[in-house]
Amino acid sequence: MSTRNVISLPASVLALAILLAGCDSTQPESAPAQTAQIAFKASAVVDVYHCWEVWSDTSDPPDGTPDTFTDSYTCEQLFSSPEVPLKQQAENAPWRYSIAITVIRAGQTQEEIIAASIIPGDSIEDFVSLTPYDSNSDTGGQKPFDGQFYYLNGRRVTNANPLYFASRGLPIDTPNVLLETPTYDVNLNVGDTLIVRARKQAYADSPGWLDTSSDPSLVLSATVTLGGISLPLEGTASSPTEDKAGVTFSFTRQ
């Protein structure tokens, strides 16, 4: 289990959450509510691999033609020199993060919890949220028949790609924001202030997705859109590369 309370919310938030749930602003709405869509991604320096589908020849006797996909993959790491792994920047890399979303409603002064994964005793894992995978791939190299299996449809991918995950038997979970996908949506009235706090899972607690023996320069970043338009955010919407670093930002609907 992950350590809870990774992000510190004001003490008054939890105390007032129940009260605020039944407290409406006395300010009249000058425009209909709009839906703000919150999304996260992570970028990182990652390793490069060639990956192949593993096929077999099930003819009896074998005729030298692969005819059955074994539903498995194999990957081999690429090196820039005999002992130096080849690395590149991936604009999308899967990483888990904790998050709390609050709103200060127009005419109010206290934060109302919309959703969070850091409240002690709740049923949501702290680091359930997950950024998207690297979906890019190029044509890979050749791998010859090894006397038992054939290696087909080679692709050049990073270790942030689901093909690499499949070859290692790693879980391929659905990217989400607090179990919502692809975005977490919050209705905002004019004058409402949206506040988001999020923090990266520690390298030591990750399931071995990326090579953290060297600094992967992992950056967690967020976007918020309203009516399809990306919003200017106050605060820090992209994290530093340091382990367990996070973001805190806000937006007030005018």
C-alpha cells in the first residue's frame, strides 16, 4: 500500500467538506455551468527496444511456415555502444500519481472536495491515477528463427510502450484520472475556482515500468480545457523532474 497523505490539503477542507456539500452560493449565476476537463500526461527519458510477435509452426510435420501466433512478444534492448543503452525522449510515459481536486464556489471562501485519492481511510488507492502510454512505434529489425519460434512484425518501441509491457508480463492498465478516463470533468459556474494538486509516485514504489537506475527526468504535467479551449493556469502545471515532485495549480472561471 502506498503511503497516504502524500499531498497536504488544508485542514479545513476535510472538516468543511460535508457542510459545503449542502451549502449553495447565494450569488446568482450569470451563465450556465461549463465542464472543465482535467487531463494528465508524463514525459520521460526512456530506453529503446526491438519487439517481435512470437509465432510457431504447428504443421505436422512442420513445413517451415509460421502459422500460429502464440499471443506473446519478445523484446531486445538497443544500445548506442556495447554497454550504453540507447535512450530517447518520450512525450508519453505511463506513471501513477496521487491527486486531489477541490473547488472554491463563487461567493464562498473555503475549498469543497470534488474528488481525491489521498483521504485517509477512503476506498481509492492513493496512486490509482495513471498517465497514458507511449503509442509510437517504427519498423523494427529482424530476428531469425531459433529452431522453435519465429519472430515476426518487428517494431521499434520504447519501454513506455504497451508492446514492451506485454513482453515482460507487466500490467497494462487503462490510463485514468481518479478512475475516470480520459479526463476528470468538473462543472464550474462563473466565479468558481478549480484547484488541483497532484504528485508523482516514488520511483522506489513503481512496478518497474521505467529504468529508474538512472534519472528518467520524469515530468508530470496537466491540462485543463473548458469548451474545448485549453485554459491558462495559475501556479505550477508541470512538475520538476525530481522524484515524487508534484503540481499545484488553479483556474477561476470568469
